[in-house]
Amino acid sequence: MVDQSLDFAQTGPYDPKGKEEGGCLCGAIRYEFAREAMISAHHCHCEDCQKSTGSGKATILFVPAGELQIRGEPKTYTVVGSAGSHVTRGFCGRCGSPVLSYVAEQPALKFIKAGSLDDSSWVEITSSYWESSAKGWSPIDPTLPAFRGNPE
């Protein structure tokens, strides 16, 4: 059930100076950033992303931390990732939707889950990470550069 008390502006037609918006399924967590601030977008096939999404990969957008505004309080869960970094994943405590993640060793970046965008039709994936753990039922896109683990 949608909580009608939450009143968030909806994204209109794309304005290059405008904001992209997204959030969780129930609307308790919302975020926005300028599309032009996004650095890049990637598929991550590491086993932790597979577990946290319940699918074969996480599709993530790299956004500078200072460019991201978040409304609501995501619950978080931190693990030592496949490459030894400390990865924190943020999700809605009410509906469970994964929304963002970040790495303690890279504080200037946040990783937005592409599926949480209100409109993800503009996203262009530039590479895949963790080719070594991709599953046959969710294969690496052969048209994109792929890294065996995290890129150096």
C-alpha cells in the first residue's frame, strides 16, 4: 500500500539542467541528483551484489557523494566485499528495496541502484565487473568491456 502522506515531486520530461529522481518501492526513501553529475554506469556480477539483489547482478550508477540528496533514512548493512573493501548497502527498512551502496575506502562516491530510478531509460552501461563470478543464466554482455574483478 502506498503511503499517501509522502508528497514527492515527480520527474518531468528530461531537462539537461534538471534532476534525476528515484527511491524505494514504498516511497519512504527518495533521492535526487543532476544527470550530468553521474560519472558512469556498470553491471556488477560479484557474489555479494547477486545476494543483495536476488538476481545475477547489480546495475549501479556512480554518483559523486556531494551531488546526491537523500530523503528518508535507509537501513544499512556492511560487509567486507569480495576485494576486501568495506561495502555498505542501503535499503528501505519498510519495503526492503535496495537503493544505494558505498565503499568506506571511496567516500567521495555513492552507487545508486539503477532499478530504483523513476526513469532509467537514459542509463547507458559502460562495463561489467566481476566477470569471474557471473552466472550462466545472467551472463556478461559481450558488447561491453568486462573486468575479472573490480577495475584497477
